Amino acid sequence: MNNWTRKDFLKASLVGGGAALVAGSSRLHAQAPAAARSGSANGGIRVGVVGLNQQGNGHMMNYVPNGRGKVAGAILAAVCDCDSAVLAKRKGEAEKTGNIKVAGYTDYRKMLEDKNVDAVVIATPNHQHSLMAIWALQAGKDVYVEKPLSHNVWEGRQVVEASKKYSKNIIFAGTQNRSSEDIAEAIAYVRSGKLGKIKYARGLCYKQRDSIGKTTGDQKVPESINYDLWTGPADMVQPHRNSPKYGPVHYDWHWFWNYGGGDITNQGIHQMDVARWFLGEKGLPPSVMSFGGRFGYLDDAETPNTLVSVFNYAAAPLIFEVRGLPQKTGMRAMDALRGTRVGVIVQCENGYVTISEAGTCNIFDNDNKRLSQLNKNTLGAHRPNFVKAMNARKVTIGDVTECHYSSALCHLGNVSYLVGAEKTNAALAEAIKANEVTKETFGRVLEHLKANDVNTGTTKTVVGPLLAIDAKTETFVGSDKTIVAAANKSALLKREGRGAFKIPVMQSGAVARS
Ligand SMILES: NC(=O)c1ccc[n+]([C@@H]2O[C@H](COP(=O)([O-])OP(=O)(O)OC[C@H]3O[C@@H](n4cnc5c(N)ncnc54)[C@H](O)[C@@H]3O)[C@@H](O)[C@H]2O)c1
């Protein structure tokens, strides 16, 4: 396998401008206390942000004096985007707002060579996260990596192993619900046993998603974008999308398997993380099964806009529902289940907890009487918590292994869908009739599709197999060799990368569970 080691990285850096020493010295910086390694005039940790279009713009401004949500103790030193138009715009905005000078890069590897950068924030598309995080650790930088941690299960595991290997550096995961004091308190409440045992945890992503339109063939990449860098470890293919809002490259990659995983992996990862956190399950489940489809419109996108994934954890099942279609045809509003659209419902024997997208927790008894509300809403503390972790040289929240497992759940749910086959809804109803929670969920899915004028009598649904998972090796196992082989071949389980963008292999032998 042709993977980059840290030695290769330093060698390549040397070829690329004598920067081996730079990367080496930066690593020394990273190991020293934050105050000592800070080289900026105001004593802040020097941050480089990569991927500036939308989410990265918010991150960038967090480190700019006078910027929105400025985080104390850190300052923007560099920005990077492989779209030179985005780079020029954001660099200009940062410099103007903060009255500062920042370095600008189109090639992330060059930003990693910059000895004035102590830490990087990765806000590029999902398919870049793992590779960029590992490279940053190898270059001696601290890392904030946006969710999901990975495009596929295997590369996420490589990041976890890299975090152990380069443990002097901080790696902080962008699943911001982990900074919610309300959720932590609600979990403590449930664990105290006051509501009895958990019967199931349900993640919901009812988020309206329009058609992205339909193109007739390969679309031209804008000249401002270095498409080789943008594609990175993904397969090199021309874009087949061109929505008026995002054009052929940005954002809509979420709906293509080569880069994203649909809304379960996009928005849903947050709620998946909260649901798994409630269950207290630290690892992958023994099995997964999904069903769904892309209903209501014909467009370029590949990922389902309707998906149910059931993860059979020992503690209790975790059921995840994605809906991209509105309440009914012609409406913009989304359905709500127990007042929750994008959120989590944890059903216990004697009551339930709802957790909203903003992190507000409501605790009810089974007669729907609210027992308590927790709404300190501290999700916004996540980015300051990154700076705190860097100063403390220790991650207590934002743990990358936790983010790996929650990201992996999204990928596993999608793999079951991808190796599934189209079936009639009558056949699906028959297949799941023994499982009360799945049956009830499917009943609501059918009602929702009917409200959106989908003919559920004739339209087929993709039904994935129940796939057994070996949590130790993080692969699929089972007696149906054909299905297991197909699932294990999925790029959402493992993809090694491409050319100069191969994922460094960090794992030696069997997966060490942490
Ligand atoms: N935590 C949250 O709540 C939250 C919210 C929104 C987005 N996100 C995450 O942030 C990430 C970015 O989302 P977005 O909506 O801004 O996407 P986007 O497609 O709008 O922007 C991504 C940017 O990254 C740049 N980029 C791509 N590859 C690059 C490379 N190799 N080097 C340098 N720049 C590169 C692109 O040119 C683009 O400007 C996603 O992974 C998303 O999941 C997180």
C-alpha cells in the first residue's frame, strides 16, 4: 500500500521548500504549553482554518479580532481554500474585520508547513476530514475537525489510531452537542434510573431538502477551483450536479456517495451522537438494517431523502429517521414527532426525554406531563472548549473516538441501504412485522410519503439486509457471504484514497478498542 508516513510527509515538505524543519519545529511548539508556543502579538494560539465557504467562515471569524463569536486566547494566522475565489473573499474579510494580516493558501499541505500556525480547523467537505486531520497531527498541529470525522469507517479508525500515536497533539471533534451541559444533565438523570430502563433511543432528522435539479451530463468545474485538491482522497469524477444555489462543486456534494452520506451523515450525525451518548454504548452495534429511498422528485442526487436505520445495541435499539420531504405537498414546514423535528427522543419505561437541535432537553412522564426542562443551551461553548483543551493539553469533551463511533453509525446505516434491494412496501411491512418499534416507524414513513403524493402502493422502497457487525474489526460478518462481501467492499466501509491523497495507515494488526 502506498500510504504516507510521517517520514514521507517531512521528506515531501523538504522538497516543497525546506519545510521539514518548519514542520518539526511546529511540532515542538505544539508540545510546549500554549503560552510558550504562541507567537502572536496578543499571545493567542495561532489558528489556520481550511475550507472557508460556509462553515469554515464561521470558524475563521471566531479567531478574528472584532469577528462574530470571537474566542479568547486564539488568533487567526492563516486561511486555506482550494477555490481561489473563496480564498480571496474570506482572506479579505478576515483582514478587514480584524485589521490583521493572515497567510493564504490553496494547498493545505503548504499551510501545514507554516510555522506560524499552531492549530488547524478543518471545515472542508466530509471526504477530506480524516486525511487532513492525520496530516495535521503528523505535522505537529493541534486539530479541530468538523463532523463527521470520516467519509468511511476505516479512515475514521485511522484518525483514532493517529490520535494515540501523536498524543502530544490535541484533536478535537466538531460534534458540538458534547459541550451541552443540558444533555449531560439529562443523561445523568436517565442513568439515575428515575425513568426506568431505556426502551429505545430515536434520532430524528426531519429537515426539508429540495430537489437539487437535474443536469444532462458532466458539468464544468469553475476555473477558480483546483479540482484535484478538492477531490483529494475521493474518486476523480466530473461533477454531475449544478444547482442554482451551489453550482457544480460546493455543498451539494453531501448528496453523492463519493463525498458525503446524505442527511444521516450531514445533520444526522449530531443526533446520532446524542442518541448513542444516552445509550452509553462505546463502540459499534452488533447489527444494522436500513430502508428508504429518494422520493418525491427526480434529481441528480444519489442519497436517500427518506431513510430509517435500526442499530441493535445491547442497551436498547437506536432508530434513526431521515425525512427530507415536508409535512405534505406544497408545504415548507416539516413534521414533528413529540414536538421534535431535528432531535432525539429517548423512551424509557416510565417516561421520555426529548432533545432539540439546540440542545434543550425536556423530560416527560408517559402521560406527557413535563417533569423538567433543561435549557442552559451551552452548545456555543464548543469552540471555546477547543481552545481550553489546547491550553490544558487534554481533551475532556470533543473526544475523537466518540465522534468516530457516531460517524461510523451513519456510514453503517448507509451501507445496509446501499447493498439493499427494491421491494414493495407490502413486502417490507411483512419483513419487519415482528419488531414493534420498526413497524410503528415504517407506518409513519408511509403516511408521510402519502402526504407528499407518493403512491406507496406502486413505489418501491430500498430494503437493506440485516448486517451483522464485528465491533472489534469494524467490518461486516455473517453467513451470507455474497451480502457480507458486498457490504465490506463499500467505499463507506473502507476507501484507501487516491494518488498523493492516500489515507496514512495507522492501524497495526487488529483494531484496538479504546
Ligand atoms: N458542526 C456543524 O454544525 C456544521 C454545520 C455546517 C457544516 N459543517 C461541516 O463543515 C464542513 C463544510 O461544510 P460547508 O457547508 O461549508 O461546505 P462547502 O462545500 O460549502 O464548503 C467547503 C469548502 O471547502 C473547500 N475545500 C474543499 N476541499 C479542499 C481542500 N482540499 N483544500 C482546501 N479547501 C478545500 C471548498 O472549496 C469550499 O470552499 C462539512 O464537513 C460539514 O459537515 C458542520
